[in-house]
Amino acid sequence: MSENTSESGATSAAGDLPQAAKPAAPAASWEREVLEKLVFATLKEQRAHRRWGIFFRIATVLLILFGTWAYFDFSLGGSDAEALGRHTALIEIEGAIESEGSGAAAVVIPALNKAFSDSGSVAIVLHINSPGGSPVQAGMIVDEMRRLRKGYPHKPLYVVVDEICASGGYYIAAAADRIYVNKASIVGSIGVLMDGFGFTGIMEKVGVERRLLTAGENKGFMDPFSPQSDKHKQHAQLMLNEIHQQFIQVVRQGRGKRLKETPEMFSGLFWSGARAIDMGLADAYGSVDSVARDIIKAEDIVDYTQHEGLPERVLKKFGAAMGAGAVKAMVQGGKPSLQ
């Protein structure tokens, strides 16, 4: 009995061993599943990281390419213009005639040279919408217009007026072969001004003393915080008269016998486009399209205007131009202006 019992116990003990080992199998399977999930998750994350890295690299390259294109502002010119064949060259002057913007000599002159030198251009149209500005910038543009007209006598240079072509804008227009306007356009204002402010009375009232030291008795000329002397006023008036005569000479030379001069023509007044035609300040009605189609006989129009690049547009968007304009107005006050 004892032997059977022990054998039975041994058998029972031996039979319990597999049952005791069974829980180990699920534990190993669970650890393996977790490890596999971690590995797959890591691989998935690495693939996603690589994909995003490729995406951002491509996006960066495209952004650089776009920025480069916008900065250099590729336009229809050169080979593109030649591919169009016979065409009318267009140059836009929008806004004030000053050292920056579409009315700057540094912007207009290269566009004029490119338009005249292109073998496909039949004629050049300056599309002007300007109230005036710097006599220096306008004078440089006029000098280049005259030079190019002599160098390319077979290519006429026309001006088409938009809303307004006054003062410095008309200074430029007068040097063209012909001037086309709308009957309601504003034309003229042949005069020169120099403006500023005087704060001496306000300073005395608030008790502010102006302390200005100069080397040279006239170095404080046009200082807004100092009283204006008769000597300085006379000197400024003589200078304005001289620039005014230069303006009148440009108009007379450009318009020639077409002018019907009156005492008020050079007084600084301006007139409608219809009246300007009657006075000989303009030639006829016309738009850019009608001049290209009916006068030049080349309906294809190619824009040679040098537009602002991406950096300038971004700076202006964030207000840098406003700050620069305020500083410019403070520092450069008192300059002669064709406005």
C-alpha cells in the first residue's frame, strides 16, 4: 500500500510539472507582442520623420526658387519678348516721381533702354499716373528719353495719361513724341514748390529754446525751428524760379508749335484732358490699348516695367515703408518739388 501510495504520489507530482509550467508560455507571448509593437511603432515613426524631412526640404527648395524669381522679378523681355515678335513696349509710372518706386530714374531708365533696344518693339508707351515729384528724377528721365529717341529715331515714344499727369509727371510727358489723355484726366501744374513748417511761435509759447550751432552763416537755411530771414526767402525764391524756367524750357522744347501759350499756362494751374488738348499740352484721346491698336498697329503689349521684388513687398507689408516715409519727410523737408 505504501509503495503504491508513493508511486501514485510520484505520478501525481510528475503530472503537476507541466501544469505548473503552462503560465510561463502566455507571459513570453505577451512580452513578445509588446516588443513587436514597440519595434513597429519605432519604424513607423522613423518613416514618418523621413517623409516630413523630405517634405520640408522640398518645400524649402521651392520657397528659395520662388523667392529668387520674385526678387529678380522676371518679366516678358529679352528672349520672351522676341518670341512674341512685333509688339508695343509698355512702361508704367505710378505715383510720385521720387528716388524710390516706379517713378524713380533708376527704375524707369533701365526699362526704357531695354524697351528701345529690343528688336521686337515697334514703339514705346509710357503710361503715367503721377501727381509729380522730384525735378532731379524727372530731369534724368527726360535726358535719357531724348538720348534714346535720337538713337532709335524709327521707334516713337508716346505717353498715355491715366488719372493724372501733373507737374513732375508732365515734365516727363512733355519729352515724348505725343501725349494721349482721357477727357477727364488731370494735366498740367507747370510750377515748382518748396514747402515746410515753422514752429517758432509754438516754441515761444511753451518755453522751448532752439539751440542751433552752425559753421557758416547760412547753414541753418530752412531750419523749421528758426525764424525765416528775408535773405533766405529771396534765395529760395530765386532757386525756385530757376527750376521753373528749366521746366518751362522742357515743355516748350517738347511740345513746340503745338503749344497755345497763355499767361496761365505756366502758373501752376492744371486742366482736364479735354482742355489740355485745346491748349496744346496734349495731342488726342487714347488709352494704352487704343494707342497700341490704332496708332502703333501692334496690339501685342509687353510690359517692361521693373516691379518691386519680394523683399520690398514684405517690408512694406509690415510697415517698414511707413516708418521710412516718416523719417524721410522729417529729414528731407524743404526740397524743391514739381507737385
